Amino acid sequence: MAHKPGFTWQGVVVHTYFPNRGSSHLIHPWLADTETKTIRAEAVLRWALKAKEQGFVPDVVIAHPSWGESLFIKHVWPQTALGLFYEMFYQAHGQDVHFDPEFSKPEFSVESRLLMKNAIHLIQDGFADAAMSPTHWQAATYPASMQKKITVVHDGIDTQHIRPDAQAKLSLADGRTWTRQDEVLTFVSRNLEPYRGYHVFMRSLPELLRQRPQLQVLLVGGDGVSYGAKPPGSESWKQIFINEVKQHISEADWQRVHFLGRLSYPQFLTMLQISRVHVYLTYPFVLSWSLIEAMSSGCAIVASDTAPVKEVIIPHVTGQLVPFFDVRAWVHHLNALLDQPEERKRLGQQAREHAVTHYDLQTVCLPKQLAWVDALARQG
């Protein structure tokens, strides 16, 4: 990638740094991640030393420790307050790793790699002044000693922009069109892969399509891998599970399953607005923004009973929860809710109220974020 010099963005002066070397080929594989982060940290250190020579002393430094950049910041500016974004602390048991027995490989190297990935967090926590985490579940993945520094504040979404629209109409370039008058079931993931329950959702489709002859299924997501292992062989996870379930679905029913790829953001929001029922599954992992966006859009949501989903989906209040692996239960709950317009309306309204009350960017999250930064500055 070509080096991009510093620039100004919306009144903010952006400085860039560039590592002067790549990762080693012969390093121990368990140390590869640590080396990559140390290389980044060294590049930031060299930039910071030059900035200090020119008289620059920041009031606050905020960083994501997982990338390594903030590792040596306190060496340069020991009096500057350092705030870190704690996204998730890796665990060998009880979280995403080994959650799904279908894809779990009991290898000691996996657990050893996780320990080394956490090492960079543990080092930086020793001199961090404060930390922020988006959800209580994510904060709780950290050791108790680290949790003492964490303030839980979600990133926030624009609930005034992301809102219900009874007149919404999703139109694609190929001529396909759907409105709220259509029986639309939606599923969203950055990439269609097991970490977000794509395989479980696909396995529910043969029976669901058979029972509901008017159902239109819209799936949004790419063909790659965002989390977890790559698929075996040359086929994508998306295609692997298409191959598995398509043989159990008639050709006429299969025509009602639509893979939309990656939509533009306005199209994505329109799709949520026309959704009759929205489906969300995830391993015990970082919560997707798309779930909160679906709530803000007034969707009736059926989600997996996994953490941190249970932090936002309150059963029969803001949505319904279903055991992650229970395909029969998914078919039952989705079919039942599609038959209950008043229940869908109630759940959608309460989901939106919850999103506005707890996750609105302008009135809830941003004020808390700014207060956190102000507190950091006072510490410095």
C-alpha cells in the first residue's frame, strides 16, 4: 500500500504512520501476532518521538490495544492520559472458541495462540488510565482486575435516521422489488459464515419455505470470512450451506431465497424497514451493530439466546430468543411470529423504544463518550 501523507478531515488534522518492515516468516507461529503488533507499536513510537521533538504533547491518547499502536505511548508522554477501547478478551472456554462443536477442533495450539493474543492487552492495561467497552458482556470477558477500569458505553446509532417507514420500498437494479406488503424474512451478516449462525438459518429454510408459500427470504452478506476459520476446500461457507440445503428445497421455493450480497447503507436500512421478521444469530462474540439498527427500525426480531444478545433482546419484550442450534425451534418461532401481526407490531415498537432509550448516538452514547474523554483529560 502506498504511503498516504497526513491530511485534514472535517477540521481534524490526521497524521499517518508506516511500519518499516513486515512480519518474519520463520518466527514461532504463536508469536506471529505479537510480532505484528510490536512492529506497529515501534512505528507509532518513532512518529511520536518526532512529534514530541516538535513540541506536540497530547492531552489524551485513545487507542484500540488489539492493534498494538499504543504499546509505547507512555514512554513518550508519561503524563498524558491513555484510554483504551476494550472490545473483547479472548478465552479458550466459555465464549466463541469451541462454542460450535461442528467446527471445533480441540487443538492446544488454538488456546496457546489466544493466550499470546491477550498478552498485548495485559501489558497495556498496566499503564492505561481508563478503558471503554461497548456492552456489559464484552466488558465481563476481561479479568476482574481489568474490569475496574472499564466504563460501558455503546458506540451508538442514529435512531432518528434509522427508523420505521411504512412506505419503504426496496428496489434492486435487476428489477426485484419488495415492500411491507410482502412477507419478508431478513438475515444480515458482514459475511455469510458460521460465527453469525448462517448455517443454522439456512437449515431452517427447507421446512419454513414449505410451510409458507408466500415467504420471501432476503440474505445480506459477503462470500468471505470475517471471523473464525476459513472453510475447507475452495468453496465459501455461503456455497457450502447452499449445497447442503438446496437439495431439500423445490426449485419453485428456492426462487424465493434471495442473496443480496452487500447492499449500500441506504438500501440496507430500507431492507430492515420492509422486514416482517428479522433473524439474528451469533456465537458468544462481539455484538453486531445490525441488531441495534434492526431494533431502531422497528423490526420484530427473533435472535439466538447467546451473549451478548440477551443484553439487548429481552424475551417477549424487545424480541424473541431461540436456542442457537435448535433448527426445529427456529422454524416454529419464525412461523408463529409471521402469523401474528399484532405481536410483531408490539415487539417492533418496544425494540425501537429500547434502542432509542439506550443506544441513541446523540442523546445517550455520545454524551457518555465525551464525558469519559473529559474525565481522562482531567486525569492527565
